[in-house]
Amino acid sequence: MTRFFLPLLIFSLTIFSVSLSAQTESNIHLNSPLKTIDTRVITKIPPILKESSGIAVTNPNTIWSHNDANNTNQLFCFDTTGTLLRTLTVINATNVDWEDLTMDNLGRLYIADAGNNDNDRTDLKIYRIPNPDNIAGNIIEAETIKFALEDQYQFPPPATNKNFDIESILWKNDSIFLFTKNRSSPQNGFCKMYKLPANPGTFIAQLAGSIYLGSVNEEARVCSADINPNTGEVILLTVTKIVSFTKYPNNDFFRGEKNEYYFSSPQGQLEGVQFVDNQRLYITEENSKRSAGNLYEVRWPGTSTVDEYLLKGVNIYPNPVTGNLIIEKEINEPLQVDIWDIKGRMMEVTEKTDSMINLQHLKPGIYFIRLSNNNKLFITRLVKQ
């Protein structure tokens, strides 16, 4: 009886948490200016990395990456001009679904073969190799960390509980921290964090926390993670934002101070993120129909539009909106208006005046609206009903 009661209790608490978090999310974001970050294209990623996933930056002009599921068991090194420098084959590894990279304080590289779209894998692994910059030749044999997730009992679980896809890892204090890409349906919005030793062997990854990130896939699904080795700041990447955690107790990242930085323009299929230094991030993007396959730079910490770059004296209503959106502004100059959906697709604005936009043609859903004038921005979420 206890075995049935505990999952039921956990499920009930989860539903309550989702409801509370969703309410909080709505109260915070609607009609409030978002903290935003800009991306700058550095270069095209080499064509051999068409499905680039993880990223490791060994110095500002040396970037390692790999392709994801069912591609070769190879790491590729390129520079900030997009020139392919080296190819390194991990001879005792198979690329079932390589998803992310992280490095430890000795420069050793960890390759997460834990992508699990269908949540049915029982062969999760992390490969460890020496610092790839120091490897002579083009082949290497890896040490292997095998693991299972302590709270997964079904392979696959029901659709409502599909939250066991690991596509993000980071190293800290001799441990590997794993973060889920939530594939539950309907989307429950939670990212789970696990912890396991950063040593070869077979382990059970311990559940170490969870946090609500958003009600839709584009906000809830974490693509990559990293930690600033100088400051301890932890970041999680989604296709709409970067979530930052600082001032956390011990290694309990999700109990720290949380900040969300939304991209100031629509992005493609972002895949990997890593700190270059305290002020810069590199982000990789897959090359597909909706993604250009670029290497991006982000200035960090994010420049908040609440500060000097905020376009002040602006208000929009109603939000949620069903038809006409009213724009109130203190300045007499016209504003540039851009709207894109949660998938990053720009929307055509066909009917607008200086103070009104007709949005009847938009399908119900979540959008972002950007109002700009003289390099000042006002960006917020917009709900179309």
C-alpha cells in the first residue's frame, strides 16, 4: 500500500507545483520587460558538424564539438573562422546519442552518451578522455562511466512521465551533474538534476533536485549546461533563454538565485553552450532547415533591458490578447515592432498604426513582441487567445 501512496503523493505535489509555478510565471512575465541577451555570429560551423551538439572551449580560438545520435564516434576541433583543425576518434566508443561535453579541473573531457528521446535506453554512458589538445595523433581510448537514473523504473515510462532524456551535463567538485530535457506530454515544465561520481565505473545517478522552467517545450527543454569555473555560476540553455543560478548552497544549484535571460531575437536549434571567460559565452547551433549552423558569441552577464537599454514609458494591453493590441508610449517617434512565435518564426504584422496592432490572424499561443527605437528595446511575452 505504501508503494502506491508515495507516487500518488509525489504526483499530487507535482501537479500543485506546476499550477503554482505557471501562475507565478504568468504574473512575472506578462507585460513585464524581460531581461535580454544578444547573440553575435562568429562563424559558420564546419559542414562536417551538421548536427553539432555539445561544445567544449579549450581556449577562445579552439572549439571542440561532435554530432549527435547515430553519427560517428568522433570529436571535431575548429577555430573562430570555421576552419576544421583536427578530428579525434574515440575508438572504443559508439555514438548512440552524444549530446553534451564538459571538462574538469584537469582538462579532461567528458562526453555524454545519454541522449534518450524515447526515454527507453538502459545503456547510458559518459566517456572520459584526456584534454584533447594534448593528445598526439587522431585516435584515443576512453574510460567509461556507466549509469542508470535512480527514479526510472519503466523503459519507456508513460508519456506524462517522459523526463529521462539527458542532454546536458557539467562537472563540479569530482561529480557530474546531469540535467533532463523534458519530453513529457502534456509538458509539465520541470527540469530534473542528477548527480554521479566523475570516475570510471557503474553507478546509480542520484536525483538531486528539480525546477520549473516553463509551460511549453521551447522553454522547458534544456539543450546544454555549463558552469563558470571562476565564479561557480551555473547556466542552462533552452532555445528561448539562458537560465542562470548563483549564490547556491553547497552544490544545490536550484536553491540559488535564479535569473532568466531571453534572446532578443528568434534563434534556431541551439545545441551547446560554454563559458569562454567571465564575460563571454559561445553557443553552437545545428545546421538544418530552420537553423543556420552558426557559432555565436553572447556577452555575459546578460545586459538587462531593465537598465540602460530599456525602452521606457511603454505599455501594451490587453495581454492576453484576442484581437487588437494597444501600444501606449511616451515618445512621439514611431517604434519598430517585431513579433515571433515560441519556435522563433517571425510573424507578419499586416495591420498596425502608431498605437494599435491587429493580431486577429495569429493562432492562439505564446509569442514574443519587441518594440525598439534608437537601440533601446522593450521585449515581453504575449499570449494570443
